[in-house]
Amino acid sequence: MNKKIVFSGIQPSGNLHIGNYIGAVRQWVKGQNDGLNIFCVVDMHAITVPQDPKTLAQKSREISAIILAAGIDPDKSLLFVQSHNPDHANLGWILNCYLSIGQLNRMIQYKEKSDGKKFVSVGLFDYPVLMAADILLYGTTEVPVGDDQKQHVELTRDVAERFNSKYSPTFVLPEPKTPKAGGRVMSLIDPTKKMSKSDPNPNGAVWLLEDPAMARKKIMSAVTDSGSEVKYDWGNKPGISNLLEILNQFSDVSIAELEKKFAGQNYGQFKIAVADVVEKFLVNFQKKYAEISESEELESILKEGAQKAYQISHPKLLGVYKKVGFLGQ
């Protein structure tokens, strides 16, 4: 049986919120004892839209420290920065030549991210190909993604199948994996929309590195409804359902049990319980983050991670070079 290999990428842009933690980072930590887990800070993807260079560098370091503070163990998993391994860009260029403009035109996220923009880079149009390279370099079997990224994994499978068919079996076909619970935490001010790093209203999200007292205020002022029953019902009670989802994820108490616990209680009492558990989590998390970010260990972890990643990816890239006819060195 083939070894399970999981590749996860996260952009060093914006601020990470509890939705990112619940839907992605926490899932990474839970799965790192199962097969090989590769975590990549995808700074090359970040520059598909304008970035301030100093901020990008700072955010790359920040995201790396957050991942480690969340519980990723560099002795069990790989953690590195995408631009530290040139194989990603090199394979991305080759895969460009095995995908059509029509296929990339059908990418929904490109249409959403480019809508209304005065300047749209070729990189933004092409970044699903770089994402395919990220995944295929490592023989990835699973890619944890939200619903909005499944289309990109399908494109990855398409280009892998095309290359395998034209030459010989080269790439593993990865499977997208979406968490069943907590995969999509919604905005606190509009629970019909996903909690987002790019939300212009800061009250919609709870940031991992914000003042825990401020996070508490956001939870207490979260949008609910005019009713009084604490019930998990996304159709009629999206705000309450979202808070139940958050409480479930941070307390590990089932939603059914939470409904029973808060039966007969008002929304204010319920919100206090959610705010308590979120505030406690942030205090503990930020303590770990400060210890890591202030140490010199972070740079050595990223350097070693990039070296280990290259040891895996480069033989794959050289095999691809040979198949397409590049002259060996």
C-alpha cells in the first residue's frame, strides 16, 4: 500500500483567524502522525497580487511561527517556505505546457479574484498551475482543501493524467479532502459568508494574534437572530449555528450536547460560554507563539525543512526533465 502523503499550503498574506485554525491548521496537527505531512508557506502564490516586500517577509515568518505554535512538530512533518525550493517554479513552468488556456479560464477563483481589478497579473491567472506543481512534486496522495479549492485539485489531477498518458506513469493523482465539521467558519457579522482574511470589516473575524479581550467583545456582539432558542439550524439560525460550530470545535463537546446544555438559556448566556472558550484558547496559543517567534530556532527549522523538501522533490523534477527531453547535466 502506498504511503499517505499530505501537502498543505497557506499564504503569508493577511491575518490568520480562528476559521483558518479550525478548518486547516488544526486538521494538519491532528493528521501529522499519519504518513508524511508537508506544510508549505506559499509566498510565491502570495505575489500573484501586489504585496509590500517587508510585510510579505514578516508574514512568512509569522505564519511559520503560528503553524509551529499550533502543534506542528518539525521532527514529524516538513515545514518550509515555497520560494526556498526552486523545484516548485521549475515544475510549474513545465506543467503550463500541458494545460490549456481554456482550462484555466474555467477556474472560478480566478474570476472572483480578478473581478473589478484594474491590473490582473498573469500569475493570478496561472497560479492553479503552480499549485499543481506544489502538490505533484511530492507524490501527494491527499490535499486538505475547502470547497473553494477542490476545482484546483481536479485541475492538478487533469494535468497529471495528461502527462502520465503522454509519457509514462510519473505523477500520483491526489485526492481532495475537506473536513466534515468545522471546515467553514462563518463571519460573525454576516454568518451567510465565510470568515475571511480579506473582510474589510474587522469585526467579522477573530484573529489568532489579536487581543483576547477584543476577541471576546466580537463574540459577544456577533449577529444572531430575533429568537431565543440555541439550536443548530443553518437555514433559519446561521448566526447561532456558527457560534455552536465554534464552541464545538474549541470545547470538543458535540453540537447535540451543546443544544441540550443551553436549552432554556438566553443568547447572552450562550455567547458568554463561546467567548470564554475562545479567549482561553487565544491566551494559551499566543503564549506559545511568542516563545517560538522570539527564538532563533525558527530560521533553522525552515532551512532544514526546505532541504528535506528538496531531497524529495528534486529527483521527481529530474525525472520529468528527462521525459520531456531536457538535456541532462
